[in-house]
Amino acid sequence: MAYEVKGVVARSKGAPVTIETILVPDPGPGEAVVDVQACGVCHTDLHYREGGINDEFPFLLGHEAAGVVSAIGEGVTNVAVGDYVILNWRAVCGQCRACAKGKPWYCFDTHNAAQKMTLADGTELSPALGIGAFAEKTLVHSGQCTKVDPAAPPTAAGLLGCGVMAGIGAAINTGGVGRGDTVAVFGCGGVGDAAIAGSRLAGAAKIIAVDIDDRKLEWAKGMGATHTVNSKDADPVEAIKALTDGFGVDVAIDAVGHPAVYRQAFDARDLAGTVVLVGVPNPTMTIELPLIEVFGRGGALKSSWYGDCLPSRDFPMLIDLYLQGRLDLDAFVSETIGLDDVEAAFEKMHHGDVLRSVVVF
Ligand SMILES: NC(=O)c1ccc[n+]([C@@H]2O[C@H](COP(=O)([O-])OP(=O)(O)OC[C@H]3O[C@@H](n4cnc5c(N)ncnc54)[C@H](O)[C@@H]3O)[C@@H](O)[C@H]2O)c1
Ligand SMILES: [Zn+2]
Ligand SMILES: [Zn+2]
């Protein structure tokens, strides 16, 4: 028997989201149904609504969530009913060529639920990132559930399900930020600020926050930025060089996903430094780079899917750091809202008024 719940649906490109009745099937083999307790509004949800990810409308949005497992299907052993979990959108398969090489964070065959959630009329929904958690209940693959310490409130824990994990991981896992490094983070939204917090955790000596909005730069200081640059007022490459004895940074992170910003990150890194692209570009964007610089500057140009995280390894560890007071996840939560407020939250995100709006149930 399917569950009937409310969910936030994007029906067509650019159209405001609507609250719809959705049908969530009983979990099949390997699947779990989760009662969602909190789900953050990530820029990727807006990318979906704008048609920037793909055309598989209607989307059930929401993917940055924590909740409690309410039902499991046949053969599920990693979680039980009643477990408090963070949902992840890269449940690794353990068998593909990336997993076989011992690099499961690159898994090329991640798992999602096999069954579909639908609208009341039977129309199949595409859940954002295989999750769809702006809903009272959602159906996922059991591997998308990672059990964590229930002492962490869902508003904080859910953030690790996407943006905050992506940012922390972009710095620590992909960028390899270590003690004494210099780092520049372009774009100080939820993802960029998490890259800043992650750089601080890793012991970076200088963390330069770049944004076009002074409010974001103020918040970035609270996350651990040692310097800030408003790239509307000043050339960020020059400013970063001036702050690093003329050399540039060891790790430059683009948390916007825009060719002009990527170029700034490319130009702002030191010799043998690393550029990390964690912001998501849209399919029309292209970039041209002087190949001699790509070669001559050495180092690495990397992309970061989900901060190259392994949920089973990283979520419980980061929740422990949160509970010890070493990672302030609460600082990312600008407001808690209801399901009806997601469209307004997109507006606020678009205008830079919030770091994270989090839907609570
Ligand atoms: N790689 C991943 O796994 C992953 C995961 C989650 C989100 N993302 C992506 O990361 C990006 C950021 O997400 P978010 O939720 O932090 O978004 P956000 O909208 O909260 O933050 C974006 C920030 O970039 C700033 N910005 C915009 N244009 C700029 C420019 N030209 N120069 C400098 N700063 C600029 C904005 O002022 C804002 O502070 C999005 O593209 C999102 O889709 C990627
Ligand atoms: Zn795999
Ligand atoms: Zn996200």
C-alpha cells in the first residue's frame, strides 16, 4: 500500500514549484522509506527547476535531508526501522571499475530506489539526485541511508547530505588542503562556506573568501575566512596574490560554477597548486584556457562530485566533530521553514539573503 504524502514538485522549466500529493510505494528489495525530519534548500534544487540539470520533469525536489527510517524492504541489513539517518545521493555499488580500483567515492554505478514515486494520477516523478526529500516521506535505496548519532538535530545533520559535505570535501578530500596551506574560495554560499569551514578544520593558514555580496563575506568570516575580497569592487586575482607574497594560493575552489569564476580560480593559484570545481556549471558553459599555462603552472585541475565523500566514512565522523563543537553546522541554518515556503526560499537564495533555508517537518 502506497503512502500518500505532500511533496514539493517542479512541473516544468522555470515554473514556480507546487505542493502536490505524492504516492510513495512500500519499499521493495534493497529499498527504505524514510520519514523526513529536515531538508535544506540547495542551489542544485533551483538548477533542477530551471531545467539546468536535465528535462525529466516533473521533479520531486529536495535532497539535503535527515530523518528516521520507517520501513525497509527485503534484504536490507545496513539500516533498521527507527534508525536516524542522513540521506546521501551517492550510494556506492562496491563493484564497478572505480569501486574495484579502491576509489569508491568515484563510483560509476551509484544506487537509487528501483521503484518510482508518483503523482496521484500515476505520473512518475524524478526525485532530485535520486532522493526527493521535500516530502513527508521518501523512498530511497537503503545504501542512501547513513546512520548517525541522533544527538545531532536534523536541521544540522541534514546539511551533510549535500552542500556542506560537498564544500568540506572539496577542500579536504578533493583539494587535499592541509596544515599551513593557503586557500581561496570563490562563492560563499552554503557550499563555499563549508569549503572555508573544512579548510579551517584541516589547518589552513590563510583562507581567502571571494564573493560579490558583502553580507556573504561577513558570514564567511564567521566560518573561518581570514581574509575577504569583494570581486565586484576589486580584481580577486590581484587581491589574492597581494595576500600571498605575489604567489597565489595552494588550493583555489570555485564554488559558483561559472567560466569567469573558474578562470579567476585558475589564475589565482600558486605554481603546482590545485583548482577544484565544485560549483555546477550549466550545459551551455564553455571555457578557453591558454594551454601553455595549464602545462607551465603544473598542479592539478580537479572536479569534486559531492566532495569526493564516502558517506559511510564521512557523515558519522563529521557528526562527531559537530557534537564536539569543532564544526558549527548550526551556523549554516539561516532559517527554518515549512514545505510551502520552498519557492520563497529560492527567491531568498537568489537574492543572497540566506545561507541555508531548511524545511522542517
Ligand atoms: N559538486 C557538488 O557535489 C555540489 C553539491 C552541492 C551544490 N553544488 C553546487 O555548488 C554551487 C553553490 O551552491 P550553494 O548552495 O552554495 O549556492 P548559493 O546560491 O547559496 O551560493 C552561491 C554564492 O556564489 C556567489 N556568487 C555568485 N556569482 C559570483 C561571482 N561571479 N563571483 C563570486 N561569487 C559569486 C553568490 O553571491 C553566493 O554567495 C551551485 O552551483 C550548486 O549547484 C555542487
Ligand atoms: Zn561502484
Ligand atoms: Zn545539493
